[in-house]
Amino acid sequence: MTTAIRTRGLTKYYGGFLAVDGLDLEVHEGDVYGFLGANGSGKTTTVRMLLGLVLATSGTAEVLGRAMPGAAHDVLPEVGAMIEAPAAYPHLSGRANLALFDAMGRGSRRRGRAGRVDDALDRVGLGGVDGRPVRAYSLGMRQRLGLANALIRQPRLLVLDEPTNGLDPQGIRDIRALLLELNAAGTTVFVSSHLLLEIEQMCTRVGVLDRGRLVLQQHLDDLRSPTGRVVLRTRDVADARRLLDHRIDEAVGERIVVRDGDAAALAAELVAAGVRVDELVAERRSLEEIVLAATGAGSDTFARTSPVDAGGAPTGPTGVPA
Amino acid sequence: MIAVELRKLLRSRRTWATILLVDALPTLVGVLLAVTDLGPRPGEGPAFLSAVLTDGTLFPLAALAIVLPLFLPIAVAITAGEAVAGEAAAGTLRYVLVRPVSRLRFLVAKLASVLVFVVLTVLVVAVTAYVLGVLLLGDQSVTTAGTTSVSGSSLSTPELVGRTFLALGYAILCMLGVATIALFLSTCVASPLGAALGTMAVFVGSALLLTLDASDAVRDYLPTRYWLAFVDLFRDPILWRDLQAGVLLQVAYVAVFFAAAWANFATKDVAD
Amino acid sequence: MRPRTVWAMTPRSRWSVVAGVVLAVVAVPLAPRLLPVGDTDVTAAVLLDAVRGSADVGHSGYVETRGAVQLPVGDDLGDVGELLAGTTRLRVWWQDEDAWRVDRLLVAGEKDLVHDGPVTVAYDYEDAKAVVTEDPAIRLPRASDLLPPVLGRAVLEDAADTDVRRLGPRRVAGVDAPGLRYTPPAGRSTVDHVDVWVEPGSGLPLRVEVWDAGADDPAGPDVVSTFDDVEVARPADDRVGFPASRGVEVERADTLDVADAAGRYAPFVLPRRLAGFARRTEGEVAAATFGSGVSRFLAVPLRSREADPLRRQLRAAPGVVTGDYRTVARSGVLTVLLTGADRDPGAAWLVAGTLSPDTLEDVARALLVLPYVDQR
């Protein structure tokens, strides 16, 4: 399997501020890669470095097997991108905007442009939009237009920064379906987001960024394999506690967490003992828990004292590691 | 890429509003002159304006002399100051660059589109002024006898037309110098207005320095030094010295500031 | 340029490209100045003779004059104040002393003098008017008097061979011009010395500097007149003519300026000599120039309506001395004296020249005792 994105020791200082610190990303072709991190953790800077907008202080980045930003002109035509908010020329219609962006840069062809624009608009659900200027678009429409702009060249790699920002639940579902459909057709999708749920529902692999460092990079399935515990909900709390006694990790109200890898055997045991089971499920950690365990306090909090976190460096008032 | 920039320029309502505003002042002056028949006293007011009352075909030149010192450069500074900083502020810059468009080519296209803007503005001003001049101003009997050159001899109509176009071309080149300064500043600052104001500071400062004897040593390098040399085209014979110096100076300004814009922008972090 | 090379260049190397471009564009106009200037072994005396004989050397070119003589004399004396106080740009076509044209270039116009034998046409673009006058016996200085050849010949008029010496050569308008310094004998002139650079083939002065103090004076020369472009060849006839457009109103005038009018109509006859200076102007005239070379002055009687505004302006000059019978001010090489006081009904004498205030006061005292003569 080839890599779509590979970085080695990618580092960016803005003046004295360390924004990205020795990043080793690895995105395989065919992945839907979720790039997670709190606001200000360096996601956007990383995305910009991958696209050649910001130059790394040190380290290397390869996109689709070619060095960036050196090979930008060969690589970027095969990359569709949405970086932070979508942007368009406000006095033009969405269609005119797409035609304009399509006409820019190398390898732009006039032939078939109208068709490409219509296709892209159809894909994001803006096919029927009228000629009103983008200025009059809602936030969600702009988001869809930005996505259409990323799709217009039928890229091999999609780099999307917060793609569902401003969309209603229906819109979020549409976009998610679209990305999965594209992925099924062979497009690698790299989504950066601070919304855990969004990543959890879509991604095959995740990377977690915390204050410029990659603290986690794994298959989502691996992360979310059963923890070896079972969660039981029952109205016969007293009976259940008596039966399971030493195997109970925690019990709050009707919810009891049991150390036991085999839910089916436990169910049989409970039923045999006459305990009424309302709900019994093998425990899996949520992505939220995983991320919270891996990261410290959000990087937009600047506590006066060093935060109590899992091994994070103490931060000074400016957020620069001491 | 140049074609794309031109489409952006020509489809922007602001472009046309700016051109109309620049055109409004000489139009107003022309109408007032026609209504009141009061020319400026000789030696005062913009070049050629005192001659316009007798010869309306000179009004395009007078209009040029009216807008060249301030209105036109301000319009150019605003348009060119918008080039990079404006796209950055609107967020479109990053989408243009990841298309990908080479940064050098982007700058070239921006400069080309500002050049087209200048040409358009100058032509609109000249054409309006010509129509106005012929319809409202001047004295037909004089006009048919040929126009008087600054040196007192008469200019035939083809001579006048040819020289007027040379003058327009010269003014356009001077404005290209302004545009390049604004383009450079536009790559430096985050706000388009900042780039425009910075450019205005440059040419207003230059115009001020030109009035001081103390700045004698640097005056030949000041950007506005030869702006009004287009008047020399209407002497008989044409006095080329200042025009040549002006052309070289503007070419030097374009080269230096375009190189600086490129040097600054080629590896600049696009972080907004 | 391929994008790859753009990325490959570091910001430092890119900025050094910019610095290189800046250096190149600044250096290109300066480079010719670094070339050595060739000299000839011509002696000062030979050069002086050549200058004196250059009146009919045909030439054309572009001249800039810069004067540091700041005297508030307003418009009453024509363009004199402007000519001496600032930068003047001139174009000249000169066949000989009788046929020439001098265009004074203004930012938005032109004031031209076209001289043909005894007649001069003065054309002003902004007035769209040309005035034709016969050359008078006396007139105020005008633009053509500041041309390097005219000014050079005037100041070297009576220079003795012993008072001139060679200066190093200097490149003027692209010509390697040998230099000449004339230091007048200490006397009553305000001129300390005059430097002239000469076209070696024809003797045509290309650059003239008039100094009111030693050559180490940080203020530099008082008056500089220099060719920036010159062609030593007789210009074509149509260049020295005035083929007026039909849009130009041409009129004929009897008198040229205030000096001409006074010289002809004022009720005085000036003596042959004043304070030891010989009169230059011929005939029985009321206004005249006196002296020679760098020691000369002009004496003109003014009516009170001309004299009063001039006197008020003169009083604003720095270092002005006022008194009952005269107002006198000096700037650089030029001294201006005006007799009388405000609302004095009689004539007032204007005396101006390159002489010390004391000398002009001697002149003024002699003028004030001149009798009235009814010329009509």
C-alpha cells in the first residue's frame, strides 16, 4: 500500500512559537484519515504545510509520493483541498466561482468546464442553485460550494479542514455519505476536525494532535476493540451485585461495569441466577475517551498553573513549553 | 492565469465604480468650464486647461493633467493594493495557490490586470473628455485651423492624435510604477487598505520632496519626478529628454518593486 | 521561470537578487561620471580668446540655470526675480547673434523668445499671445542672457590674460570641456570669481558658474548655467523662426519693458560716466547700463506707481538697509538699490548690479542730483 501523505519530523515555528513539533504522519492511500485535535493544536498549520502554503521550519513532507512543496506543481493538481473556512469571490455566483477556479493554474482546460462545474455542484447538492452571488449564500451553501471546489478536478487525495462546519444535521449526513462514496471509488480522504463524532462515524484511521505533537496514530477499529469489560443495566441491582461481587469495577445506580470478556456467558449466568437483564453490552471506549486520555487540556486554555494532564509539558502563560 | 485575473477585474462592480469616480472630476470640470466660460488664469490650474476654452480637442489632455497627480494614482493604489492582501483577507488566496498557481505567475497576472485597469481608466477618461470637449468646449473655427502646440506652432490633426496617444501611453506607464509599488506593499501587509495608503504615502511624499531644493540630490530618483513630462510631447519639436528619463525611471521602479514583491511573496507563509 | 527554482532559492538569495537590481538601476546613470575626463593642453589665454569669439558659433541644446539670488522684486521687473532665484529650463537654437530662439520651459507651458535681426518675438503659450518688439537700447535681463555662451562672454568681456588660469576639465553635456577661472582684480564687484567650461573645438562656453565668495564656499556658486545637451552645429532656419499657429494672437508693442519705456520717455539724460563707470547704452537716454564684465549695473528711473510696490517688496528682503533717501538690499552677487520713499511724487532711481552696496550708494547720490530734462 502506498502512502498518500508521509511526514518526517515536520516542525513549524512562528517566530518563537512552536506550532507543530516533529510530526510523523502516515496516511495510506485509500484511508479515510481523521486528523483530530483541539482548536489551536496545529491541525491547520499542518494542513497548510502539506499543501505548500506554509513552509516547514524543518522536516519533510511527501504528498502522493512526491516531496512538498518542491513538487507542488505536479502534486497539487491531484489534490482537492478545503482549508479552514471555504472562500469564494463574493460578487460572483457559485457557478462562476467554480469556473474561475477551474480556469486557474496548470492543466486547466476550457473543454468540458461547464460539465465539470455542473458535476461538482450536483455532487454537493447545489446542482439547482440559481445565479445569486455567493455573498447571498448561507453558511451551509458556502461550505458545500467549498467542497465542490475541492472536487472539481476529481482529485486522488482530498484534504478537508472542518468540512461540516455550519451544516445542519441533514447536510452533515449528505457530506459524510459523499465522502464515503468517493472513498469507495478510490479517493483518499484526509479530514481534520475537532468534532470527535464526525471522525468516529467516518474514519478508518485517526491521528490525534495535541499542542503540535502527534500523540496517537492508529486504526480506529484497533482503538475501539472491546476493553474486556461488560456494561450491565438491570433493575435487580442488589441481586446482580451479590452474584458478580468481586468482578464489579464500578456500579452507579442501575449501571454496573463488570470485568468479563464474554458478554454471552455473563448473560447466561445472570439469567440463570434470575437477574433481569435490561441491557448488556461489551464495553468499547468512545473516541472521546481515547482522545481525552491521550491529550492534555485544550490548547486554547491557558491555565495559570500547569494543568494536571497525562504527561503533558507544563505550559507557561504564553503557551510555549518551558 | 492572466485571463482569469482579467475576468475577475472586469466582472467586479468596484472596478467600474472606481473608473466612473475617476472620470467624474474631469467631466465636472468640463461641464463647469462650458457653462461658465471661465478658464483658469494662465500659469495656474492643470496643464492645457486654459487652452481648452479655445480648442476643445485638447480637453483629453487637460483631463489627463487633472487626474494624473492624485485621482488616478489613488485609484491605481487601491486596485493594486487589493491584489494580494485583498485575496488573502477574503481567504481566496490559499485556494488560488493550491490550485496550484505558481506564486510568480500569480504576481505577474495581478500586475497585468492592474495594467488593464489603468488602460481602461485612461481610455474612458480620454474618450469622455474628447466627446465633452468637442460638444461643449472650444471654438470650431479655431479647431479647423489646427491646434496650437506649446511652442506656438500649429499641430495637424494626425500629429495631435498621435501625440495624445503617446501621452496616454506615458501616463499609463507612470501608473504601472505606482501599481508595482502597491503590489509589493500588498504582499507585505495583511490589509489591502494598508497597502493602498502606503502607496499613496510614497507618491504624496515624493511630490512633496520635489518642491524642496534640499532634496536636489535624490530628485531624479523620485517616482513622481517625470509624471508631468507628457506636456513635453506637445512642444515643437518634441522634447524627449524628460520623457526618456521618465520611461527609464518607471521601468526601473517596476523592475525593483516587482523583484521585491517576488522576493517577499515566493516563500511567504500564507497563514490567513 | 520554473517554479522549482523559485522554491529552491532561499529568501536571502532572492533578496540579494533584488539588491542587485537596485544597485544596477542606481548605478547605470552614475556610471558615466566615473569615466576619466580627457583634457587638452590649451592655455587659459587661448581659451579666453576662443570664448570671446564664439558669438556666432551655431549651436542648439538644452540648458538648465540655477540661481541662488533671492530678491523679492515681484512681477514689475519682468521675469528677473524668477530667473535669478530658481531653476530655469531653456531650449536654445542659435545660428548667430542675429538669429536665435530660446524657449523657456514651464511645467505647463512655455515662454519663448525668437530673435531675428532687430526684432524679438516674445511668445507665451498660456496667454496664447505673441508680442513683437524692436530691440530697444536698454532692457531688463531676460532668459536668453542666462545661456552659458551669452553669460560667459559677458562676464569675461574685459578679463585680462593675467587674471585667468586653467581649471581641470569637466564633462558637460557629454563633452570633455577644459575649464577656465577668471578672478577679477579686487575691486568693487561682488563677484569673487567665475568658472567657465568651454567646448574645445569652437570656444563655446558650456557651463558658467558665478561665485560671490571663494571656491570653498559651502553654499556653492550663486548662479550656474549649464548645457545638459548640446550640438555645436548651425540649426536649420525653421528652428529659429516663429511660424505662429493661427490660434496665436500676434501683436506689436512699442516698448518692451519698464526699462525700455523709462529709457525713452523719462525726463532725464544720463551722463557718460557715473561713479567712475562708463555708460554702455548709446544716445541721450534716461535709463542705461554702465560698467563692463563682472562690474556692471543698470540705472532706471521709475514713476512712483512702479517704485512704491517695489520698495515695499524690497523691505522684506533679508539684510535690507532702509533710509530717508534709499532702500538697498543685497543677495549674493546682486545688489539692488531704490531711491526715495513711499508716496514721493517724483521719480525714484532703481540701480541694480554686481557691485557692493556702497558703490551703488555712490551711484545713487550722483543720480539724485541729475536735472529734469524735457525730452518731448
